[in-house]
Amino acid sequence: MVFKTVTLGALTLAASNAAAEVGGTPADAVCVRNTSPEQHVFVAEAPGGERAVAHLAPGERLCAQGETTDRTGVVSVFENFESFEGCSRLVPVGRTEDMKEYVDFDRCFWSSNSP
């Protein structure tokens, strides 16, 4: 039940961050974009700030805003909301990490670890 509440809040957050996409990634945000051909569940966690969770279709982006004092946040992807295993990646604050291909058990292809 708590998970659903977080999810609904994240969906609201995703909509409120849509304007930020036009000008790029905010300096205090951690963002993740789904560049795979499939829809997945994504998480963006900003240091000292928000944790956003949402289903993202191909091409969609999710951001969470936090503090700029810690320069690293975390992005994650799961096959669906019921999944226990997924992929996570430490990312610099102020940039968008692209998830290129989902592979079970933390073997996903990200823009920062693949050509």
C-alpha cells in the first residue's frame, strides 16, 4: 500500500518536471531516460531530496531534485512493479542517464557503461 502512494507521488513529480526537459537537466537533479524499446519501472533518487518512481515508455524521462552538495545520485530500472531484481547505477547530479537495454540481475546497458 505504501508503494502505491509513492508511485502516485512520483507520477505527479514526473509531470511537474516535464518543463525541465526543454532546457536540459537541472543542476540539482538526477534524471533517467528510457531509451530502450520497452516500458519499464524507473527510480531516480537525488541526494538529500526526492525519490521518484514511475513507469516510463520509450523516450520518457524521470527526474528527482535534491541538494547539490553531494554530487552523486542513483537511478534504477525494474521490469515491473512486482520485480525484486533490477539494475541500479550511480550517476552525477545534473545529468540524465539513459537506460539503453534492460537485462535481469544488474546487467543493464546504460549510456555511461556502453557505446
